[in-house]
Amino acid sequence: MSDQPLNPQSRIKLRDGRYLAYKERGVSKDEAKFTIVLVHGFGSSKDMNFNVSQEFVEENGIYFVLYDRAGYGESDPNPKRSLKSEACDVQELADRLQIGSRFYLIGISMGSYTVWSCLKHIPER
């Protein structure tokens, strides 16, 4: 994956007033064939190292969104955090970034519970 983010250090304000920080990597979302939301694990952040070659990313038209889960990195904590709220954060991020109605998820380590939550609560996405 390219070392340079498409949109460095960005945050969105969620409906509940919290801020969620994210980075976009890979090809632009306008030219993407595949959109992948990467969910970091415990003790990590949107700045994690996800090793994939730039050549592969460009050949396959992959647009990545990495974000700081609630309470990590530059995202605000969610005192009412739950499995469902994790899925809601992903859905709202996808909606606000206008990445489309369907996307792929990759959960790294503890981030896989967010992926499970999305499969359970927003399977249509």
C-alpha cells in the first residue's frame, strides 16, 4: 500500500457528536474496483502497517479506508461502546465518505470482532 494517504489526517463527526479519525489509501474511490475498510486491532490505529504492494493495489483498483476505532488514536471514546455500536461506526463512516452501498472488511486481530459485528448488524453492506 502506498506510504502516502490520499487524504491525510481526516475526521468525521458522527451523529452522536463523537469524532472518528480515518485515512484513505490506494487508488481514489472514484476509480476503485474494490473498497476495503481495514479495522485495526488492540493497541493499534489507522496508522498501522498493512503490507501490500502499490503495484497490486493499482492493478486491482483497491481503495482502502483505515480508521481509528472508538477510543483509539484520534477518535473519541464511546462510553456506550458495544458490538452493535462498532458496526454503526463503520456504517456511518462508509455513508459519510460515500464509498457505496457495499464494501469489504478486513479485521486485524481484535478488529475481527468489528467485522463480525458488521456481518451480524449490517449484512446488506
